[in-house]
Amino acid sequence: MSKCLNAIALALVLGFCATTAQAQGLLVVVDPNQPVQLPRPVLQQQPPPPTAYKIKELAVQAKLVDQVARVQVSQSFVNTGSRQLEVSFMFPLPYDGAIDRLTLMVDGKEFPAKLLPAQQARRVYESIVRKNKDPALLEWMGTGMFQTSVFPVPPRAERKVTLNYSQLLRTDHGLTDFLFPLSTAKYTSHPVEKVDFQIAIESGIEIKNVYSPTHSINIQRSDAHHAAVSLTAKNVFPTGDFRLFFDVGKGKFGTSVVSYRPDAGDDGYLLLLASPQFQAADAERPKKTVVFLVDRSGSMEGEKIEQARAALKYVLENLRDGDLFNIVAYDTVVESFRPELQKYNDQTRKEALGFVEGIYAGGGTNIDGALSVALSQLPDRRQPNYVIFLTDGQPTIGETNESKIVASATKRNQVRARIVSFGVGYDVNSRLLDRISRENHGQTEYVRPNEDIEVYVSRLYSKISSPVMTDVALKFDFDEIRAEEGDPINRVFPKQINDMFEGEQLVLLGRYRKTGLAKITITGTVSGKEQTFDFPAKLVKQSNDESYAFVEKLWAMRRIGEIIDQLDLVGKNDELVKELVVLSTRHGILTPYTSFLADENARADLALSTSTRRTSRLLDRLGEAEGQAAFAQRFEKKAFQEARQTADFFAFDSAAAEAPVGGGGGGFGLGGAKFRDIDTDEEVYAKGLRNIGNYSLYSRGKLWCMPNTAKLDLKKDLDKIKVIKRFSDEYFKLVQENNVVENQLLSSQREGEELLVELRGQNYWVK
């Protein structure tokens, strides 16, 4: 566990006794006459209960200076009930201490509090769980506790609680690790109205990589020694903690490697982060060539052609002096702004903007002819070449055969230009665009009918506008490799790196067989010259805990994306279909082809053969090249291929509110308990799956089981199962033996449910 506040948990405790802990605010109502369960999300509009609350805002401001974090947490909550609450705040302390300057303010007044050591806090936690018959607090067993005295909150009144603390952050694998325990906000019947993180990072040594494996963050860099991280969300149920890594170093690149190997007998998992050196705004950048290929066929008429013109203007206004460029507009015929590439300056910019104003929609779609004209203008590979290719339809003029168009473009692309394709709307041939991008070192972006083309183009162009290194290659070197050991580093994603850009961060996932010290070598072309950079790395023989378990799941997500891509563009392969099912089942990663695994009414044993046959039939939908289902499938495939977070740890909608909110929660979006319905192009919540840490639980009626316990017969295999009654003395003995994530499994169990789990080689049936 990170050296961090494992719960800046503010538990509101009503009445005569303390009840529970919550990361950023939890109201637990305790009636003297009966135990009360922790709040759970509700869907139906009902009269507010006499004791209830909602969190209006959770604001986190943190300053991370080298290894020291100074954090201020402000939480505003409202008593939505009809009677006064007598509440106390308490929060668990981190497992390894490292907290000082801890103060708590209520409406601007400092409140007295007491510190309970871990053993005393354990007795409090256990008594709460026993009394309320609610396992939510189990994940905090083993921590100390900070608890305030009781204060009143009148009906409909609002209170603001502010917590300040400092802590020493852990540094491991060269990465400084900041963890904020956000997930416990799931214990509330209302979504949090606003979650806002503002984190300033400062270091005397240059900051290189800034990365969150849990949330999609915004990063701003003012110079090499400062970074600002922000995250804002509204009306959400946070279901996972917030985690942030950063590293520092000198030189043109910053590289860190995180390794995770839960089983010494199997290949481990690695995550590599690499970022180019930050450059000031006025620094000299390498020159590049950009050809914009824009569809002006009849289907682009109206808002789409206006947005395309706006996107073109954005690119033209943001080229740099000395860049080479051209514009190719196509419908039935192909027309260029100029017969050859133009050097960008104020004069050519004005002339090109005039050409853009004259682009109107009408005619057919000559994709093959347009690609031929664009690629023929790129004779020089000494500087980076980019073709920005935009279309909303299918080839209707000239060559229309998908395979021949791809082969022709690849043959003409002698300078290894990166073709970046934008598919606009559901009528586009999405498979054609994916094949063009795959064979030509590029990528595809998909723009839905109600989305703005300019937003997508400007965002991607901002990324590729400043290439730092092109034709990038990466390898790992070890002192000694025996042939019989096989490839020491394998199944690496992305398979091709191509270029690295200023402000971009490479997130690479792979498997490793060889452990110990290694040397990472990055080679590529910088300003026309080949350069090489070396970095050290250490790959662990076996991991002692699950601090970096997210690396395994993130790799599985990337691998699933690659499998779907191969099945889509190369064809059906039984071994790949089987691997897709195994990865999806093991890691709780739902896809449009494996979502049935989370069907509560599915067969209890999750049989591989049955699942593989069903998945194979669903994968036949990849044969659809255009239309909404084709668009949705390739959009989802791309998301898996480029996954940077293991799941979306914010649940936004009412469907997600039905999700279990026991410890660990799980994450809802990509890699979590949601999947994309390809017929509606919408995300669907799967009630029958819970992801907790690196574990996955599947519902079979009231029984929740792991993939490896689903095959057990509760009658025939009873001799292999230890039956435990929940909240019994035997149950709490098991709790004491468990680690944090194992207790999160137990805390996910709701009233009326049963668990069938394997812990440390023993099967447990918790009834």
C-alpha cells in the first residue's frame, strides 16, 4: 500500500455510537433501536429518509514537492433528512504512517479529535461490522483511526469539513506514488455533485512522466520543473481510489519501468513510461510535412463541410514557418491547393485559407485517387510526413475494392508517411480506414454524427505538431540470455511506436520472462540524425503485494484490443477467439463479444468451450464494414488498443447506481462492468460483474463466484469447500488473515448474497 492516507475518510456517525469510515465523507445513521446499513445508491425518487445526507462537493488541493505532499481536502455535505443529526468524523490512517500536520476544520473551526492506534481501531471497526451486519469497513482493518467529537447538523443544513495533512510519498521503480482514497464515496445514496482535484507537482530535477492508471487526467506544463494535474467530474459515484505517478530525471527522455509478477512460474507484466524532454515555447522544433486530405463529396454537405473547413483552418493557423504542406480536396475529382508541397509562411497561409473557403460539398467519393495524389507529393523521408485523411463515407468513384485501395496506398507510401484517418459518422467504411492506418504507421479517430470534426482534428494535430523523435525503436538488453528461455520481452503493445511527440507520453505494456537488471535502448531520428538513449530497468522475480496489480489488467486490455484487431483485419482464428474469452473471463473485461459472461442467468460454470463458441458467433459482426454497428465495434477496439487506465472509476448514470458499492467497487467503463452495445453505440452496465482489485466476481443468482470457483459443484465438491457463516467468529478470523484486497472481496457481499471465493489456495463459501 502506498505511503498515503488510505482514507481521508470522514465518517459521519449519528447518535450514540461510532459507525464507519469513509474516504471523503460518509453519513451512517445509527438508530438506537436497530442497526442501519451503509447507504447504497438508489434509483427511484423517494421521500428523503429521516436520516440522510449528500455530498455537494469534494475538492482536493495538493502540492507535491519532490517526495513531500501537502494536501487540503474540503468536503461540503447537506443533511437531506428531516431531523437533526449528531455526527462524528473519523478516518482511517495509512498502513505505514508517514502522516503529520493533520488538522480537521468544521465550518472554519478546528475540532478536537483523538488518534486510535491500529489495534484499538481494529476493535472499533470490528464492533461496527458486527453490530450493523455490514462488511463495508473490512477493507480498513489494520489501520489506525483519527476521530472527532460529536457535533450537530440541523435538517437541510450544510456543513463544510476541511482536512489538512502532510505526508512522505513512497518512491518505487523510480516513480513517486500519490494515492488519494476516493472510492469510499460510493457509500452514499446520492452521487457526489462535484469532484475536483487540483494537484501541483514541483521538483528541483526535471519532471518527466506524469501518469494516472486510474483516471483520465489533464496535465499542463509551464516548464521542466512544474506540472499541474487536474480532474473534474460532476454527479458521480466514485468507485475507485485516485492514483498518480511522476518521475524526475535529466536528459532528452525520461523513462520508468514498473514490473509485476504475481506468479514466479509465469511471465510477468511490465509497464514502461517514456516522455520527451519539455521544451520552451520558443524552442527550435524539427520541420515536418503535412498533407490534409479532405472529403467534399455530397454527403459532407451542411454542418460537416463547415466543420471540416474549420478543422483545416486550425491546422493552417498552427503550422510553423518552414513546414511543408498541401491540401487535397476530393469528390468525384481530386483537386490540390497547389501541384506540389508549399513552404509554410504568412503568404502561403493566406492563400491556403482562401482555398479552404472555396471547398463545397458535392459529387462522389474517390478515396483511391485522393490517396494517390497526396502520397505522390511526399518524396523526402528525412523529415516527418503526415497525411491527415478525412472522410464520411465509402469509395464510390474509381477503385472501390477495399483490399486494392489499401495495397495501392501502402505501395505508394515510400516515405513511411503516417496516415491519420478520421471517420465521420456511421456511414464511413470503418474497416477500410483501420486497414489503411494499420498498414501506414498511423491511427484512426472516429467522430460520431453529433460530434464536432474540428474538435477531433485540432486535438490530434496539437499532439503531432511537434515530433521529437521519428522511426522510434525500443529494445531490452540483458547480460545473459539462453536460447531455451525464449524471447525475454514479448507480447508488447503498442506493437509499433513510430514517432514520439513533445508533450506526449508513451505508455507501453508487455510481458517479461527474464528477471533482474536490464538496459532499455530507445533509438530514433532526431532532427534528421539517428540517436540512441539508454536507461536502466529492474524486472522483479516475484511481487510481494498487489501495489502494481493494475499493470496486469492494463496489459490484458491492450492484448484484447490487439486480438480484436487481428480478427477484424486478418480473419477468424480459433486460438485467438479462445484467448479473448480467457482474458475477458479472468480479468472481468467485458467486450461486445463476451458481455454474456456477466449475465446473471448464464450457466454457473462459465464453461470455456461454450463461451468460445458463443463469442465466435458474435465476432461474425466484425464482417460489417460500415454502419452504426461497424463504427461502434472499431471505436471500442481502438479504446482497448490505446487503454491507459484499467477502468473508469467514476460511475455517472443511474444505471451505474445499481452497482454494488462494497469495498473495491470496481470501475465501470472500459475494462470494468460496462460494455458497448454495438447496435446502439451506447455503453450498457452489466449487473452480473464486480471487479475488485485484480479479482473478478460473477453473479449466478444470489451466488457470486470467481472464474476458478464457478466450476465447483456446491454438492459434489463440498469436501473441497470451507463453509463460513458471515459475521461469525470464524468469519472475523478469516478477516484477520486476509490482505486488503481479500477483505475488499468480503466487503462487496450484500445482504442475501453468498460468496464462493478462493483465498490462498482454499475455497470459501461465505453464507
